[in-house]
Amino acid sequence: GDSVTQMEGPVTLSEEAFLTINCTYTATGYPSLFWYVQYPGEGLQLLLKATKADDKGSNKGFEATYRKETTSFHLEKGSVQVSDSAVYFCAPPQRGQNFVFGPGTRLSVLP
Amino acid sequence: ETGVTQSPTHLIKTRGQQVTLRCSSQSGHNTVSWYQQALGQGPQFIFQYYREEENGRGNFPPRFSGLQFPNYSSELNVNALELDDSALYLCASSLGLVATGELFFGEGSRLTVL
């Protein structure tokens, strides 16, 4: 079946370092791709989304491009902050209406 | 615009007991999904309700049941609690069924089963 592979964590970076969290998926034809973030003690919230191939989503300095040719949706940020410490989930929807979340990637940013 | 609210935020139960968790969806949203998130794991889909009908279910036993009310709020009921049911239960609302839209999550109800 369709699946998503997300880079395993934890990832520990120093403040202002460059961040990449890899996400690849096995199927084609997803209408949209999403990155969700979960800050400590909170529920998930949408970080960014891309609604079609080659579309770039961006928010809070994070970016991800829906690359159909490599079936990827990697998350990047040029300069991370301590406040970016959280768990990040790559979540393309199932063929249906329900999101499938992997284990996520825990990011810790040190001052 | 009121966001998704869940209650209670924390609760402790013992094995064999029953629990009801509640969720108020974001204003205007007619779809509610429930997820279970064990410590250190990603959220696992339990089921979804759309206009008061169950519309999809994950790999959870029948002792997990739910309801959606005419105002689109929802309840998750778990009977015969087991230790492994200890988790954060997340409610998410959305507009419509098609998963091209965003899910709006509440902050969750943390259940501990002793």
C-alpha cells in the first residue's frame, strides 16, 4: 500500500544551523502534501502544505517543495531557533479522507 | 473563531473502567477525527465522524466507540480500559471529507490507565 518514509530522529542542532528533514512517499497522485508540527504539550498544527506537484509551501521560515519526480517533500529551514524545538510530521493523506502520520522527527535546537 | 477544544485535559482511570472524552469542533467544521498518540509515537487514526455518521475507522477494537452530535461536537468512549490505552487522545476537525484540507487539532486529553 501507499506509505510515507520520514527521516528518523532525534535531530539535535545548534541555533542558526540549517535544517533538513527528509520525507518520501511511495505513491503518486496525492492531491496535497502536509507538514504538521507538535510543540511540547500541545496538539498538532499545520506547518505548511503544497497542493500540487512542484508547489512550494512555506511558513515561519520553513519550506517544502512537492517534488513529483523524486516523490519527496523534504522540510527545510535556513536558520533554526530554539523555539523550533518540536516534533515534525510529514503527512500526505491516504487515498480517502484520513491522514496517516508516521512517528515524526523530534528536533531539539540548542542555544 | 473558536478552535477545537477537548475535555478533560488529564484523567486517570483503572483497568476495566470506562471513559468518555469530549471534543468541540472548530466553528463551521462538520467532520471530526479522533487519534490516539502513545508516548513517543505519531498519532494513530481511530475513526472519523461526518454529519453524525461514522465515516471510516482505523485498526481499533469495538470497545472504542464514538458519537457526533447535531452541533458537530463529538465524544470518544472507551470501554474495558487496558493499560495500553494510556495515551494522548487528539480530536481534529475539518470541513468536509476530502483530505486536501487542513486538520485542526485540539490539545488533547491525556489518559492514564493504572
